Amino acid sequence: MTLEVGLPPLFAAGGVLLVCSQLGGVVGAWRASRTRPSAALADSAVQGGARPGRLRGVASLVFLVGAGALTVAAGHAPEEDAASVIPLVLLAHLVAIGLAGPWIGRLATALAAPLLHRVGGAAGELAVAGCRARARRLSAAITPVALVTAFAVAKFVSLTGAGEPDWMEIFGTLLYAGFAALVAANTLVMLTLERLREFSLLRTVGAEKRQVVAVVLAEGAVIALAGAGSGALAGCAVMVPLGEKTGTPVSGLPAWVWAATLLSGAVLVWAASCAPLGRLLRVRPVEGVTRRSS
């Protein structure tokens, strides 16, 4: 293999960066410009408390149907073509997960609520209430966790079926997974940092520092369930039908790899969510209530 470097990849990467950054800014500004000032002040009481719009729900269903159609089409394609379109099919599933993030978060909250109520006590109840209220905001954390998990499942299944491992493939897998993990960690850190006032209010009414940490850990369990669970399902949705066709069945993936992948997702969520807590909990509760996170 020879490495060819030219201007087209540079222009393509720059174009993608420009379009994505401007599109993200325009979408956020468009929603903000349509919100009445009084409604904006009320919404600011709970970060991410707004319900997702219908357009987002319809788009998630469209991409989910499209991902299913791509999977079926790839399943009827020749073996070499099926292997080459696996990343595209996986991307379609991940876009659907990203759009459906708020509903995935609420579903994970509903599934985890009985256990958190039974085991977590007051911290578990606060975590369930917080995840329900901030489902839209938490979707920003669920998506990159799902990306890491789905990509890892797809690549590990391919490497398992390849016989002798290709070290360059392993390095590339770790590189991509590590990049996505950094995105997820950065998002989770920012989501925790913006909750200074909320945590300070809890402490002013009698909550201890360890109880605040327990709330964050319980919420992290919900995020891990939503992100790693949806990512694993997306990876299986692609690799179960297409892996069999390309000679890399999902059944060939050892159980310890599944456990390591899911556990790594949970550890990532907990570590990134708790990383800023030391800084936030050093602020006096009275000061934290009156000042914004920075």
C-alpha cells in the first residue's frame, strides 16, 4: 500500500468541518430565536428540560427505516460489497440513535427506575427524576457512548472472524474508539460542570457530598445503560445479518469481549461524570447557588 497525500482530502475535511459547525450553530440559534423571553427564563431552571420536537422524532424514524433498508439491501449484495458497506449501514443506525436520544434516555430511565428506587434510596430517586427532566440534554452524552460501543462491537466481530489479527486494524480500532471516547468524556464533563447551582441547592437543604456523588453515579448508570445498550443493539443489528454473510458471525465474539466493551462504556461514563465533582463540591453551597458554573 502506498500513501498518497493531496489537496482533495484536505478540502473535503475542511468542508465537512465548516458545514457541520455552521449547521449546528444555525439550528441552535433558530430554536433560541423562536423562544419567548419568559419561556426561556422558565426553561433555564432545568437544563435540557424541553421536550424534543416532532421533527426530530420523525427524522429518527426515517433514519431507522433507512438503516433497516440498507441492511436488507447489503444482505442481498455480493459478499465483497456487503463487507464494504458495513460502516455506512452502521452510521445510519447511529444517526437514528442520535436523533432518538431523548426517548432512548427515557426508556433507559424507566428500565433502571425500579432498581434505583430499591437500592439507591433518596439518591436513586433524585437520579431518576433528574434523568427524566434532562432527557433531551442527556442525549448529547448517550450518542457518543453508543458510537464507541457500536463501532467496537462491529470491529471486534470483524477481527475475530479474520483469523490472524491485523495489528494495524487493531490499532485503527483503538484509535477511533479512543477518539469517540474523548468526545463522550468531554460531553459528560461539561454536563456535570453546568450543574453547580443544582448541587449547591441540594447541599443547602441538607444533602452531604457523598449523597451528591451517589446521585451522579446513579445517573451515570442510566446513561451507560442507554448509550452502551443502544450501541450494542446497533452493532448487532448490523453484524448479525451482515457478519454471517461476510464470514464473521457475532457468535464468534468471546463473552469476555462483550463484558469488557460494556464495562468500558460504564467506566467511561462514571469517570467523566465524576471528574469535575471535586471542583464543584469545594464551592460553598451559598456561593454556588448565586453564581454560574465556569
